[in-house]
Amino acid sequence: MTLTSDPFTPELTKREQEVLGVLRQQGGELWLPELLQISKTSSTIVKALEKKGCIAIEEREVLRRDLGVPQKRDRPKVLTEAQTKALDIITKQTRYSLLLLHGVTGSGKTEVYLQAIAPILDSGRSALVLVPEIGLTPN
């Protein structure tokens, strides 16, 4: 919600004036739950302020942000001989190639994929890895 710039303010109750004061102190814009909590008021008061033209309430999309602690880079796992051979073949490709990495579930194919794209990511480019099972996605 946002304070409006309309200079005309109809008669306000003391409580409505207090809520507007909180909104002004917070820079004139707050999320509804924050205003309700900070001013210790109800949505009825806020809706009355909207009806009187003192504030504008609008819906906005909230995008998630990663506020967590940056994680350390994973260390590559030690590959088996077969995985190392497959990774060597993949990384020696100099142009687009169609390759099939075949192995039973749990044989370490995903680790080979991740180690194959690591140099690409390190060079500042991007890569997309599609996994058939969400459980195979590394943490």
C-alpha cells in the first residue's frame, strides 16, 4: 500500500491518523501485513483509509530472493575408471556432438555430467542439466 499524493484528506479518526503516521515514517509504502503489525491495527482501518483516498492498496507480485548464506563450492567427487574415461571423451569434443552416456541407476552418470559442465560454468558461460528424477538433483 502507498500513501496517495491527494492533498485533500477528509476527517480522519485519531486511529486513522496514527496509521497514516506509521506509513509516513516508513517512507510512504509498506506491505499490508507489515503495516498491520507495526501500527497494531486492523484491516478495517486500512480499508477505511483507502475509501477516504488517503492510501492506495494494490496487489504486487513478490519474487523469492535467496537470502541465505553463500555456500562453498562443491568439490568434485573422485571418479571411477569408467567415469574418468567417459569424462575424457566428453571433454575432448571440440564441436557439437551427440553422445550417449549409458549406465544403470546409481552408477554415477550425473557426476560425470556435472564435472563435464564445470569448466563451461568456470568460463562464465551457462549450461542446462535436465535430470529425469528430482531425487538425482545434487544439493
